[in-house]
Amino acid sequence: MNGRIHSFETFGTADGPGIRFVVFLQGCNFRCIYCHNPDTWPLSAGSEYSAEEIAEMAARYKPYFDASCGGITVSGGEPLLQIKFVTALFKLCRDRGIHTCLDTNGSAVRSEDLDELMEYTDLVLLDIKHIEPDMHKNITAAVNQTVLSFAKYLNDIGKPFHIRSVVVPGLTDSPAYITALKNFCSGFSTVEKIELLPFHKLGEYKWKELGIPYTLGDVLPPSNEKMEVLNKILNS
């Protein structure tokens, strides 16, 4: 089983617990206006690797995983566009005693393939772009009904998951929005963590290189003080 891969990060610490071997898959069905990897969008780009090759690459770092409660994280792009490949990879990692984590936008509907993948997934990182349908479509050019349903699905099957949301000034940085996000998450018993991630423009140059208009050029990252206020609301 082969997959299209964008890149790897060998000692990731921001995409799941502990030290992670992070695999960024090629292809995404969202067009987030703050995406820092628009080069991952085309599914036909990237390089081809087999699930066995990547499992062996991850296994080299198992001593670090064991010492830090880490493991492998498959991100993107959107990994559920290559769901059979991710399932094959996670099966091989499970055989090697490696913790598996899926970072997804949650746009997949329930299916036999998804149920099978969840059998070999230890943790899910669910990226919620916006709670409100219209704002979600403005940010991603996609609807959010499947995303919110995906959160319910994870809870229904008892799968541990983290919810992550990017704080973008003018879009997702109001106290009202953070309260709405908090209220949505409060209905789920398997949510272990809610993370607010500050917007940044580190990938802006990629948009220019690809000739894609970047609409957030004048938007500044939220201040540390702003993030502290929003996190207090979230954790109150």
C-alpha cells in the first residue's frame, strides 16, 4: 500500500503527546485562508512511499517514543483522503508498539473504512476551523456539518481526541466564539484537551510562490495577552 507524502518531521513536539514522527500527507479538500502549507493541496504532488517504508522509518525513533510517551502522527494536507494508506500504516505501527495519532479536519463521513482506521488509531487531533457554518465556509470554502458530526462520532465510539482551533484576529478571536467552542466541546466525554493555536504567517511566502492570492497579509498574529484572555475563557 503506497501513499503520497509531502514531508516528514522527525522530532515533532506540537502534534500529539511526547516526541512524534510526523508524516505530512499530500492532498487536502479544504482551502483554509490561513493555511501555512498550500503546497500540500494537490493530491497528485509529493513523493510516493509504501506503508512499510514509513513504519520502518518511525520504528528507528521508538526509544524516544517510549521515553516521552510519543509516537507517530499522520497529518496533512488531509490524511483521510488517503484513508486506506493510513490504515495500513497504523496497523504496521501498532504491530511495532508505536502510539498512533491522526491529525484531521474531520470532513469524512462514517464508513467501514473509517471504522477500520479508528481501530488502529490511539488518538485523534480534530481541527475545528469555525463552529458557525457560514464562517467555516468563508475560511475553508467547505461546509462544517461533517466536521461537527465527526466530533460526535469520535465521542460515540469512545475515541480519545483533542480539539484544536486557530485563533485568527477578526475571525476566531472573540470571547463569544471561544465560549461557543467551549460549549460545543462540553458535550463530549472523550475530549482530552482543547488547544487554541495562534495564527501565524510563516507560510505566506508559499502562497506568493504558488501565485495564490493571500488575503490575510495585513492581519497580525494575536498577542500573548490576547491568547491568555481567550485561554482563561476556555478554561473557566
